[in-house]
Amino acid sequence: MPAAVTVRYFAGARAAAGVDTEARTAGTLEELVRQLADVHGEKLERVLTACSFLVDGAQARDPRAALSPGAVIDVLPPFAGG
């Protein structure tokens, strides 16, 4: 069953999405990622392929696991640094 969740974007994902945060409804992370790519277009879709995701602060390992209502999903592109 789809859940209302909050999506927070960081760094390059934020630039590609054009927003810092947004509310979405999705049943799984896999469904959410498809939805985000459909809504925001090819630029974000490319970024999402390299991103990792945190669900309520924990790394999401199973993209087909159900999302809980009110969950916070962090979209984290690879970070460069040194």
C-alpha cells in the first residue's frame, strides 16, 4: 500500500531535481525512484542511478521493501572530496 513520504535531496541530486525536499506517495523505494525520474526528467534519472538512499537514517538495501507512512528518504549522490 502506498505511503506518504518525504524526499530530501542533497548536492547534485538537489540540483537535478530543482527542489530541496518534496512529499511523495509510493509503496517501495523502487517505485519512488521511478516516480521521481518520471516527474523530474532525464537529468535526475541519470543522477539517481548513482545515488544511495537512506530511509529514516538507515541505508536502504532492498529497493522492494515497503516504505512506512511518514518515512524520510534521503537521496545521496556520490560525494567528491579529499
